[in-house]
Amino acid sequence: MSVGIGPVVKDEDVTIKKLIIPSSLNDDLQLYARAYEEQYNQTINQEMLIVELLKNSLIKDTKFQKFKKSME
């Protein structure tokens, strides 16, 4: 299986409030982390995985990218 995010690139961290998610989403995140580990032979913690998935989602959201460019 191939996952949609690339290898993790470290960036400056910012702390946000605690995130509460449904258990079904937690199960999917754990499974995704397992697929990531198989693809890259590297473990990823759940917090980093959520960050990478969110970044990937924002990058692929063309309407958001258009809005972001209009704000520059």
C-alpha cells in the first residue's frame, strides 16, 4: 500500500489545544501510521501524522490555495 504523504520534514513546532477525535478516526490513524511505517521503514507518532495529513490536505485544497494567494 502507498500512503499519500511523503517523508516527514521537521519544522518549528507550535502547541495547540488538545484534540479529541472519534475512536473510529483514531483507528484509521493507527492503520495509516502502520502503512506509513511499511512504506518508509520509519515510525511516525500520531501527533506528527495528524500534522502531515493536515498539511497535505491544505496543499491539495485548490480553493484554499487560491484564497491564500489572494491574501499575500
